[in-house]
Amino acid sequence: MTDRPPAALDRLWGAVAGTERPARVGLSLERIIESGVELADQDGLGAVSMKRVAERLGFTTMALYRHVAGKDELLLMMQDTCWRPPEGFDIAPGDWRDELESWTRGQIAILERHPWLEQVRHIERAGTPSQLMWMELGLRALSGTPLTEGDKVEVLLLLSGYTFSYARLSATAADGEQRGYFESGDGAPAFAGLLRQVAGPERFPALLGAVTGGAFAPERPFPDPAFDLRVLLDGVEALIARAAGADE
């Protein structure tokens, strides 16, 4: 068994350190990654292939293999490039709650710009420079709390899971689909209309109460990051309070 990282991750860290192989004139790892990101932003992750990236750059597919081993490695490098914290983004010691909210919203903003990032599997992101940068920033936010180091990491995993769940829900609500789904029209009833028809007081009394109480009204944001984050951070605050009480 070896302690060395997978080859693709090893090459990614090498590229970050500036040890990329000399570029063929007009072609570089940076240009290849940039072209792949443009394709994914425009047509989705499924549109990215070595062939299409090469065509966009005006090179043969084989020319790309001088810089990247294959599509999987390209996707890893695309993800790492886009997922890095924005230049100048930092976490200053102070109010952990404000800092964690900023940390989470920073990731949400990236996912809104590059929604295809949500499709990159978690195992493929493990150990990338961008992931470790975000972890470092998140741990800094919690550095002044009495939480154990393990609990701090769990809090970051919880918030990271929320950001990707939010991205999935937001993607389904894009280009007006959300409003159309919750409103009832002359045709087939949308979700709220359907619930009004089937959620009778005998079988689904609690659900009926939610419908009549406006839980599925079209004007209600869904998902609502302000509400979701407040609830999550309230839970972290309770965890910190318990840890502080145990230390006394």
C-alpha cells in the first residue's frame, strides 16, 4: 500500500506548484481547462469531451494528452479551478456565525455561476487544492469556539452538504420552472393545485394545513438560503453553547 495520492491528484498538485510540462506553442493546460469550463457552463458537464475541447482550441485530440491524461483528469482540474475561493476572499477571526455564513454563501455563489460543479462526485474532489482551501477557511471561522476539531470538521461537512443540495434544488427552479410548478393553471394542476385536490382532512390533515397556510405559494422562495442557513447556524450555535457549558 502506498501513501502517494492518485495520479490525477498528484498531477493536479504539480500543476498548482508550477511543474506543468513545457507547453506546445498555442496550447497550455490553462487554455484546455478554460475551454472545458466554457463548454460546461454553456452546455452542461455532459458536453465536455476531449474531442470537443480540442476542436474549440483548434488542435487534434491527441495534442491535449501532452497536458492532461484524459477526460476524468480534465474534469478534476476544471472543478478545482472553478471551486477555488475568489481572490481576496478571507476569513477573519471574530464572529464565527458571520464568518460561516460568508463561507457558505461564497460556495453557493460559485455553484450559481457553474451549476455543473454539483455533478462532480465528492470522492473526485477529495484532496484537491480548492477543497483544502475552503476547509482551511472554514476551520479558521470556528477556531475561537470550544468545539472539538472533529466537531468543527463535521460542521463544515454539514454546511457543504447544504450548499450542494441547494444547488440541485435551484437548478430545477431555473428559467421559471419553479413558479410554473407551484401555480395552478387551466391545464393539469401544478403541485399546489394537486395537493388541494388530494390532501383531504381525513388522510393528510397536516399536509392540507401546510397548503392552506401558504407553504407552497408561488411567491415563497424555494429553496430559501436565508431561512435554511439561519436554521443550520442556529443548530451550530446550540452545539457551541453545549460545548462551552461542558468546559465550565
